[in-house]
Amino acid sequence: MSKSNNVYKDAYNRCLRLLDETQSLPSEPELGTLLGVSRTTVRSILARMAEIGLIAWNKRSKT
């Protein structure tokens, strides 16, 4: 497994926990800082969460 895949999976799981704890997510830059990843990785995480129905995401607003 590549290092970048491990970084993504770790950040994804931490984002799931954050969503479970807070019921909302901060902005992309804040989320990237909290998770220690780039905004590109944050966008990938958010896109995947939207794809499976965990969040509704229109690039600016996450619900």
C-alpha cells in the first residue's frame, strides 16, 4: 500500500470521527489543518463522503 493511500485512509477515518463528534465539518482549509493533509486530500475525502451519502457537499457548503 502506498504512503499516500495510508495518509488518505487515516485522514478519512479521522474526518469520520470528527463528523460523528460535531455533526458538521469546518472549512476545507481548517479541515486540512486539523487532519494534517492538503486541501486536495480534503476535497477527495469530502467527495467520497458525498458519493456514499454521508454529507451533501456543493464545494462551499457541507451538510
